[in-house]
Amino acid sequence: MPHGKEESLQQLVDRLPDLVGHFYNDAPAPHFSRAGTGRTAPFIPPAFTNWRDEQRSWAETAALLHQSHHMPELFLDGPDALRLLEHLGINTVKNFSLDRAKQFVTCTPAGHVIGDCIAYRLGEESFELVSGMPLQNWVHYNAEHGGYDVRVTRDAPSNLNPAGRRTKYRFQLDGPLAGQVFGAAIDGKMPEIGFFRTARVTIKGHDVLVLRHGMAGHQGVEISGPFGDETEVRDAILAAGEPFGIRPVGTQAYFSTPLSNAWMAYPVPGIFTGDDLREYREWLDGDGWEAHTELGGSFASRNIKDYYVTPYDLGYGHMVKFDHDFIGRAALENLPEEKRRKKVVLVWDRGDVQRVYASQFGAGPRYKSIEFPVAYYAWNQFDEVRDPSGALAGLSCHAGYVDPDGEMLSLAMLDAAHAVPGTSVMLTWGEPDGGSRKPQVERHEQTTIRATVAPAPFTPAVRDRFRESVGPRGAM
């Protein structure tokens, strides 16, 4: 991690006259590329069949998504582990029992999100944090500098992992038939598992930890265990799922899952400003994850603060619990209602999307190409969304196409007045001045795309089934 670094993040910030310009033009993303494969490609193929059928599998039958290689993990052990998490997280820990996991969210003192992850409680003094590198760095720093009696163990993604193997494998089994596949794959009786609850089962005699959680928004489960068991467990799940039409999912479809479950993945961590975070930036690596905060899209501000978000912007307002003292509490308690944007889905006008495609033929002008299935072309995509009068209504982020829905969609953060389903807005597509220096961005002209506000998640079946239990009393 940061120890032994040649340059700290603070030194990087100090020597760059235009931090946003650097992130917008010259900071390649940590592990994601426009094609949705990126640095995970050596470990998982872009598609096992084709991304359209793989998207359909999580909407119609069952899908197995492979998460063993790209998600960082952090393990906390010690008597102060829970106290550390309580001090850092917006979540309550009063109900953090041994059979529960949490979507754990941390903020800066100013109330800006640093990151989120899934936090498992493995024992009374043992926790596992999955995904969210900026959050894991923040937890690691505070564990070292806050006087906590805890031990931190890191397990980096495979492309950054000097050991060449992970501590654990991880799969997401999702789709309307995931419950049946899960029941057929495990040894013995099917347990009932409530939403974001955990259970222990065996598959082909291997101990498996199961979390009721849907990456694509259906009745899914996340399955993990010792990395050495990965192949046998994966083969057993695929064999059990064959009668149900299961498909393994490649990286192209995988990186489009936020369009199905409406998860705002990897927000810009709000740590680049503020004297109270200077020591933290000095601890962080100047070539680390945060230093590769790639920005893109039609929204282009010179102020990095304009890219920060609060938990409310990401749809995490219901997780903010003021029953404990946590970093950022005062700022969130005093955040005015009008500053709390709403997470929505934008349904892009089909005719305008077709017009962008038509511009790719002939002499031009050519608009920014729209890639399928993942259309966002920067790690952190920000496109302007305006109301009919031209006033800025908010920002559009993850964008792409979901074959079962047959629509071009994006996740957006809008002011409350514009976040009502059915509202018409206008999205600016493409970057100013012909495009940035990012190698994945071709020269192009900007255009506008009409869109209609819809609820998040977009698919009614996902909204209806998202929190159902798996097991005898769940929808099987």
C-alpha cells in the first residue's frame, strides 16, 4: 500500500496546477476500460457466449457472474474492529449481528462520500470488506492512525496482486431462477436467507459463505470461499444450473449490471481538498487508486468539489443513521433538503440515439459514439442534464444498453424538482472542444439527447423482487 511510495497523493495534488484537467485527460482508470474489459481481461473473457444473451440470463433465467479477480478485499481483526467501523460508517452497527452484512458507506468530515463496500461480519471481532478501494484505504489509514487495536490484512485485485492468487473466490448467482439453482447446487436442506443476511452451506463438500444480495437486482446470492475451491464450486453451480438455463457472464455484460440494479459504482472520493485530510493524502500513494480518478463526459468543471457526492445523491439516504458519532455526521445532519439530489434512471429518446448512430456514416459531423452495452467512456462519467428552460437539473453517470429492456438507460443524480418520474430532460452527449485526450475518446462534436425520468431501478420486476428472501419462504 502507500508505505514506500515515491510520491504521495498530496505531492501529486501540489504539483498539478489543474487537478481536474489531469483527471479529465491524463489519468487512466484503475481497472476499467471503455470496452468493459480492462485489466480483468486476462482472468475473465469479455463474453462466454455474447453479452446480449448474458444480460438476458439475469433477467430471464439465471446468471453466474465471476467476481474473484477484480474486487479488492480488506480483513479487520481485533477487539476494536467494530468500534472502528462505527466511527467511520454512516450505517448503524447496533444490528450488525453475525448473520448480517451491510452496504457500508464512509464520508469525509464535510459529508462527501469516500466510497462504499459490502461489509461481512465473520465473527465477534472479525470483518471482511469487499470492493471499494478508496473506502478500504480510508479504513486502513484510520486503523493505523486512530489508536485502534485491530489488525489489517489486504488482498489486492488479481492484476495488482503480487501473490498471483486471491484469498477467496467470489461469485454472484443472479436472476429470477437463481433461487432454484442455488437450492440444486448446495448439499442438504435449503436455508432461508433474508435480504443482506448470510448463511453457511456446503457445495460439493466445500464450505461456502452465502449472502442474499443481487448484483443484477434479482433474487441473487453472493457465494464465497477459499480460493483453492473456486473451480470445483463454479463447476458445481454451472452443472446444477444447466436445467434452468444458467449462463456464465463475461466482463462486457458484467460492467453493465449497474444499469439493472441502479448501483452508483465508485463515486469520486471527496478527499482531494480540505486541510483536515492533508495527512491522509500524504499517506496515500501518488500512483494509487485515487490518483487514477479518471473523469469524462460533457460536465467539465475546474473545481474538483463539483464532482463530490453525498450519500443522498447515491440513494443511500436511508442508510444514514444518527444513532452514533461518525465522521461526517454534523455535515450530513445540517445538509439542507434542497442540496440532496435524487438517484433516478433516464430513458434516452430512441430517435436521438439513432441520430447519434447515423452520424457515424458519411462526412459528418460525427457525435460521440455510443458503445453497447457500456456507453460510459470514463471511470467517472458526468454528463450535463438540463430542464426545458436550459437550467442544470443534475448529472447523468453510468450509461448503457440493457437488451431485455430494449432501452438506452443512464443513472442520474437530479435535483428533487426534476426527479419526478415522467419528467422530460435534455442530456448533453459528448465532451466539449472536440473531446479530451483520453485515448478511448475519438474526436467528435457534442449533441443533445432527450430523456425521460424513470424510477431506479428501472425494471419493475427488479424493484418488486429486490429484497425478497431466498429459501423455503422466498419466491422460488
